Amino acid sequence: MSLWSTGRSEIFVSVIIPAHNEERYLGACLEALRRQRYPRSRFEVIVVDNASTDATPKIARQFGALVVIEPRMSIGRARQRGAKAAQGEIFASTDADTIVPPDWLERIALSFQRDHELGAVFGPFRYGDGTALEKVFLWYLYLGLMMALHALGRSCFSGNNYAVRREAFWKAGGCKVSLPAGEDVDLSWRLSNVTKVAFDRGLIVHTSARRRGEGYGRILWRTVRSGLRVILMQRPPYPLPVIR
């Protein structure tokens, strides 16, 4: 059953997906967006081809996505390029290796429809592959960090699962293109200073476990350091390193 009630004014949403050599994952990501229960006429899908050398742009066009080019390889530049091309009132961000549920856009749109002061909303992510232990460990680690930081008034979201009003995005300064990684963490921190940000624990997406390539010890150590950095120093958490 759709969450979206008959007669409700539908917000136009731009889904922005940065992609560098994502032919392995992109098709499944776009198929999930094709299955959204939100009216298809009320959202667009933008894939930012970020210096790909494989079939990424071809796959995106096969699914009917708008492909825009960002030749300088940087995920921050890619997200910023997508935002500049977007037509929507809401920018919804996900990643090429992420699968969103059928009610993802409905849930996002309802959040903004119900609260006109809301500038951004984000949710957690689960891992769709890897071992059962890896899925549990990473789920509770990142969920706990997100909940703790949000409770402290310093929201911290992942680029694979957030949405922001157009005006709030630009008011916060957009994505910082000078950062080699962690543009999502940086943006969430700046948005917390200029607008209302909501954490929706039920807004869950599934992503690949390639983050585990960083190593569990490093993931845990970075998470602990980030928490202490926010609580004791009132500074943004450390950004996630690039994992391709």
C-alpha cells in the first residue's frame, strides 16, 4: 500500500547518484528506483558520470537516467555537479552500489510535506552482502554513531541515504568540492548549523559491504575518534576514506 494519500500535492524530487566505474552495481540501483511507488512523473534520476572508463554511462542511459559529466574525479564534485543539473525541490542522494526500498521516495517526500521547516532528512544503511557477523557489526556501529551524533545536535549522514531541500543545500554552501572524500559528513555538519535535520530510523537502504575493505580495526578506531572529536572538541567527525 502506498504511503502517499490521494490528492496530496506531490513534491518533485531529484535523485542524484555519483558514479565512477560502477557497471557492476549501477543496474541494480537504477532498477530499485524504477520500482518506486512514488509517482514516476514526480522524480528524476541523475547519474553523474565521474570519469568512468567502463559502461557506467551506457547503463544509466539504458534505464532512462539523465547522465551528466564531471570529468574531475571527486565524489564531492560529482554530487555538486548533479545538484547543479537538478530540477527538483528536493535533492535525494544515494550511491551506485545501494538498493533503496520501494517506499524510499514516498517516505522522503512525506517527511518534507509534513514539516515545512525541515531542511534535511537522513536514515541508516544496512549491508546487503558480506557475512552475517559483518552485517551485524557494521549495522550497529554506524547506526549507533548516527543516533548519538544526531542526539547531540550534530547530524552525520552517509551519502547513500539522505535528502535535502534545494534552498537548504545551497544555503549550507553545497558539497565542498575541495575534499577528496567525506563530502557527505562535511555537508551534514554544515546543514546542522543552518536548518532543521531529521533522522528517520525507518528510512533504511541496503548497500554493498565494500567498506569492509578499510579493515574492521580501522573502522572501529575511526568511529571512536569521531565520537570523541564531536563530543569533546565540537568539531566534525572524520570523513570516510574513498573505497572504490
